[in-house]
Amino acid sequence: MNNNLLIQEINGKVGTLRLNRPEKRNALSVELLAELYLMLKQWAADDAVRVVVITGNSETAFSAGYDIAAIPTRLSSEVAAFLESGNPLEKVLKSVRDFPYPVIAMINGYCFGAGLNLAMCCDIRIAADHIKAGMPPVKLGLVYHPDGLTQFIEVLGMARTRELFLTGRTYAGPEVREMGLADHLVPKKCLSETVFQLAEEIARNAPLALKGTKKMLNRIGESLSIKTEYREEAETLIAEAMSSQDLKEGQAAFMEKRDPVFTGS
């Protein structure tokens, strides 16, 4: 696997994971997701890391979203095993949410699509004041997965999640804080200091209490999960959008940097 895609650091009891595809605004490739998943799995196996900070290795981007174009044709054995065991993005989002200790998203710029979903699965989100964030599926002709929608509802509430997904709007600066996409908005030069001071404060707390509290909060949040009987309907809606002409038009318009002309077919 390409270890340059994810930079890991451990200082005391704080572990930092830096998404390292700056030329792609840290878009999430399958290989990057696999490395993120495996590192979280490794750190979850013991109590050495009691707070995780996830960020982008760039001053301009946390993550621009899921990079469909980066799906590899030749897979390492680790990546192949990772793909065989389920949807790579869903596996990583679950591993972040279920990590036994708190996870902080340090959002240092662009944060869109699956990148924003990754931030929503963290326990705390701290962003630099030059942040731009949004969820563009409707502008591309896509129906977002219900588990992903649930993760946003848990953080933002239903009303703000509806606005975020139905408009596909990009939010910038203070709007991000007002929408609840970040818990704290700080000047760019203060971002790292603010995040790591908080991480170290949390890491000094009792480990059993940290793990127990996070687990109970997750259990309470699970009450929002979509009912089993609605899952088949959700999959049908997603499939219809995936096979539509509107999806092709949305993708073309995105690549050509123009407004899409949707027909509803």
C-alpha cells in the first residue's frame, strides 16, 4: 500500500491522521480509505491513542469528497480484502464513529461530499474560518445513502439536513458554523493550536469514562437509524438515480464547469 496517502503521527496519547492527496484536495480514494480504516483498526486495538485528530495535509482542503476516478485497476492484497468486506466509504465512516475514543475533525479548507460526511462522523469538528463546505449530490443527480443522511441528522437535526441536501449549496465562513457543520470556527493561524490543546485536554480524562461515554452516546444516536422496512425503498430510489440521464448530465456539467440541464429522466 502507498503509505504516502495517509500520514500518521502520535504525540503522547494523541494520534493524528493526515489525508495526503493535496493535488486532489485530499479526495478520498479507495486506497486512502483502506489505509485510514486499517490505521484506525490498529489504534483501536489498544489504549495508546486516546484521541484521534483527522485532517488534510494541506492548508486549503480537508477533503473534496469521494474520488470515483481514482478507483485502482490493480489492487494490493490489503485493498482487495478491504473492498471484499463491504463498501469502503461506509466501512471507514463506521470505523470513525465507532472508534473507542473521541475523534476530532480539524477542517482546514474545502470540505465536501464524502469528506463532509467523514467530518460528521467525528465527535467534534473544529474548522478554520476560510472553510467552504457542502453536499452536492442533488446537483449531480444522486440520491444519498440513508445511513449517510442519518449521520447528518444526528449532528445537524432534520431541518438543517434538509436544507443542506435539498439545496446542494456551498456554505462559507460563518455560515458553516451557523449550519452546525462545525462546532468551532477559528482563525486559520490558530486552528492547529486550538485543536491540539483540546485533544490533549480530552486525552487527560479517565480512559474508561471516555470510552463508556462515547459508546453510550453512539447507542443513543442509533435510535435515529432508518427502519429496516424502508431500506429496500431507499435502495430502489438510489438505483433509479444512478441509472438516470440526469446523473450523466450532472457529471458532464460538473466536469465542464457549467450549470446542468436536468430533465427528470
